[in-house]
Amino acid sequence: MNRATRSGRIAAAIAVATAILVAAPVISIIALALQPAPDVWRHLIDYVLPATILDTALLLGGVAVLSLAIGTGAAWTVSLHEFRGRKMLLWLLPLPLSIPTYLAAYVYVDLFEPLGLVHKTLALWLPLQDAVHVLPNLRSMPGAIVVIALVLYPYVYLSARTMFQFQSAEFAEAAKTLGAGRWTVFWRISLPMARPALAVGVALVSLETLNDIGASEYLGVRTLTVSVFTTWLNRGSLAGAAQLSCFMLAIVAGLIAIERYGRRNVTTEFSAESPRLTPRTTLTGIKGGCAFAACLLPVVLGFLVPLLCLAQQSFKRGLFANFDVALWRDAFNSVAFASLATLTALLLGFATILAWRWRPSTLRFVAMNMAQTGYALPGLVLALGLLAPVLAIDNALNALAGWLGRSLPGLIVIGSGAAVVIAYVIRFLAVPTGFIKAGFERIPRDYDDSARAVGAGQTTTMRLVHLPLLRPAMLGAVIVVFVDCLKELPATLLLRPLNVETLATSIYQYASRGSFEEGALAALLIVAASIGPVAWLTRFSDMPSRPA
């Protein structure tokens, strides 16, 4: 067997193993769900499920609609209009992605609770008791919808902006010649053409909302995710939690189907006869100021307010001056887990795409697509699905040690935090796989043929041609995966070893005890680590000015 064939088979084996790794939690959940849990389901049907399903549907629908309105409006405004402050908004609008949903919930409840900052400000003009009645109740369904949408709308904004700035001018010009105004063009031309991107953005928002546990639980909304959590831990029923998880997976499949349906029969290609892009309309005076203010408002509420509140609490409580040693430990755990998961995901994603690049086949195509499905698994469902396989690995290692006459090692995978790393890899493997796949699509196969013509093998071509050209895509994947791992709460909360905390779980513990302010510095570290990567992703997002 020559070296090229051996390298190709190794890459193919890694790709297949990666697909099995991603599929394992789903298979495990289905197996657990087949176990009977009649007592739990009687309780769930009588007291939990009706309200839980309704709350989940209302939360998903409300967050999707509000995120769609904010993200689409902001994307259309900055893409097709020119006004003072527009270039600054291009950098600011995606920044709420650096705020985890649970941090936004903790901050806004702290602001709007009695004797909070907003209450004290209102008390300057109103009697103290009247000021309490004026405060909105954020621990409610409307409060949860607003808070979550304020930090998730960038998914819609980034998707929609890509479509709006590349739309051809011919359709809008044809509509204007027939007497259509600016708003008619938006509703009848621009919005329908952006439907595929909007479907992708809304699907991502819905998946993130369904994955959330910290914000919804803290704001008093009992979603299916919270019900799985309580059924597993409070009622001690793995089978009942698995059955609820299967129901959540059916919802995820429905969301993906809706996203595909939203992109059906829609082409986004430019016209070969008129490739001109839609010119940006210049807004001056009051119109320009209103456009800037409208786009800045979600940035202020979704990013600046949480950031400033976390900084204020950290200074107020002397967290900078009296840096807790435990915070160093939690930060180290977060960075260690995130770094290992990022490196593993990058290597597995690269091997999976490389196997398809070297020798396309049905098996490798299925493996490549399977590797990108992990992001659709909510973190809590993923943790539940990993529990049985991970315990099986630990039991097998103990059985092997006993057979060899060695001392039993105990729960190695769970006790070492490897289960957390595995969960991160499965959940975020879609990111490096997608980035590297897109990077390979920009490398002409002529480069491979040229390298082969001068005697270079597959491994040499990969090292000297592919890796240098893939560096930007791989760097982007590393940044996104690392930050997502730092923010991930549900899987970390349930799979971390005993007495091991990360920044995310430490903040959750503080909030659960009603002392979120003590964890403000840990929250600030997560946000600070996320700001740069989010800004990096938008650095090439603007097109040159297109005068009318």
C-alpha cells in the first residue's frame, strides 16, 4: 500500500469515526427513551407538559418574530442606505452575540428588580411604592422573549445583510418604473429575495433559544429544556428525560424542515445581463439620525447595557482589586476545556473534509454531512445522550483493568472532564467543518493536479498547498469554536466532574443562590473573550460605496 492510499484511508476512517461520534448521543437517547417510565409520564402529562409545550412554543415564536424584526430591519437599513455613523454600526450590530443569553437575563433582572438601578432612578420622580408598579416584570414570558431576542438577533442580521448587500439593482429599478415606493420595493422585492437567508437566521435563533436553560429558568419560563433538566435531576428519571429529549429532537427536526421550506424554489444568483448591485440611498438630516438611532438601540440594549452593568458591579464590589483565587481556577478550567475541544474539533473537521476532497464517495459524503449535524442538538439533550456511552467506556476500562489484575481506575472519562470536551466537540464540530469546507471550495482542483504533476503526494500537497490557503478559514473556526465553548452552559453544567467549575457554571451557581453580582467579574471575562472574535468575523462585511 503506497503512502497516498494509506493517508486517504486514515482520513476516511477518521471521517467515519467522527460521524459515529456525532450520532452516538442520538442513538443513546433513543435507547434510553425505550425504557418505561409510566409514573413520571403520568405526572408530566397532568402537571407539566401542557404548560411546558405552550411556553416553549410561545418563547420560540416570540423570540423568532422579534429577532426577525430587529435583524431584518437593521440589515436592510445599513445595507441599502448611507448615513452618518453607518460604518460604526457595521461593527457594533453583531456584538450582542458576545453576550450569552443567561448573562443578559441575570443583568436585566438585577436592573429591574425592586431597589435595582432602574427602580432607584424612577424613585427620583415617583414615590417608592409607585415606582415598583411602573417596573416591567421581566420574570415572565414577554420579558424572556425581549431579553433573549436582544442578544440573538445578530444571527438574523448577519444572514440577511449578506443577501441585502448583494441584491441586483434590476428588480428594484423595474418596480420603481412602475411607481413603487421605497417601502413597496422592500416588502415586494427585497424581503422575498432575502427569504433563504432569513430562514437560516431564524432557524439558528430558534435552535439557540431551545438550547437555552439559564435564561429561561431564571426568568420563570418552563420550557421543554427546563423540564428535561428537572425530570433528570429532581425526579431521577433518565428514561423520562430521554423521552422528553426525543420530543425536543422532533421539534429540532421541525425547525430544520421549516428552514429548508423557507429556502425552497428561491434562487439568489445575480442576473447575467445586469450584474449591478442595488445602490445605497443617502439619508441626511432627521432621516439619517432616526436610522442611526434605530440601529443603535438594539446594540445599546443587547450589548452595552449588560457590559457596563457587569463592569460596574465588578468595580463596586472590588472584584478587580480582590481577585478571587477560585476565579483563576474556574478560568483555567474554561480555557483548558475550550482549548482541547477546539483543537479536537478542528482536527476532526479537517480530516472529514479532506477525506471527501481526496476521494469523494457516498460513505464520505454521508460522514461529512453527519459531522455538521451536532449543532442541532441542544446542549442538555447532548449531555443526556452522552451519559450512557461515556459510562460504558469507563466501565469497560475498569473491566479491562480488573482482567489485567490492576487497580480499578474509576470514572476516568467523566472524572477527568473528558466528557465535557467530547460534548463541546460534538456540538460545535459543524463550525470547523463548515469553515474548512468553504475554504476548500475556494481552492481550485487545478492546484492539486499541478502538485501531482511535479511528483507531490497527497500529504505533501496538503502540507504545502492546502494548509497555507486554508489558514484564514481555520483561524475563523478556532475563534468561533473557542468562544462558543466558553459560553456553553447546559452541557457543561451536567457533565463537568464533581467540584469542578467553569466560568459559565460559576456564574450559574451565583445566580441560583441569588448573588449574581458576586460573579460579575467571571461574566465580564466571558464577554471580553467574545468581543474580539465577533468583531473579527465582521471585518470584511462591507461593500464599497455604490452611488445611485
